[in-house]
Amino acid sequence: MFTSVVDRHGPWPDDPESDRSPSAKYDGVQVVFHGEDAQGGRWADYHTVFVHVSKFGDLSRARKLAAYIGGEVLGEPQLGW
């Protein structure tokens, strides 16, 4: 069985409280169907949504974006794209 990945690159809304600017190249969202890895590797019985924030990662910004839609960041950060 294979995992399926759908992703959308694009900058997140500007956040004046953040010390980083949005990045059209590195920001985005990724849905991995039947997977738990940003690279789409291992099969899982569930789906995972990844929030990509900047080239270097920004956990506080990822948490803020997840909270904006009523969610939260779960698990450890992963390398994406």
C-alpha cells in the first residue's frame, strides 16, 4: 500500500508579532493520506496534516497557525519538502 500526498505552497498571512516574514517558497500545507511522515513513507491507518513554516522551521508560528483553525501541533518537527 502507498501513501498519497497533496500539498500547496504559499505564504501564510503576515504576522507582525513574528520575527520572520512569510515565504512563498517554504510556507505551505501538506496532507499525507495514510501516512505519518512528511516524506510520505510509512503506511498508517490515519491521515496527517503538516504545516510548513519557513526554510528553518518556526515552531511557535506553526503552533499559532494550528490554533487559528482550532488545532494544535502534535509530535516532533519533521523535515518537509
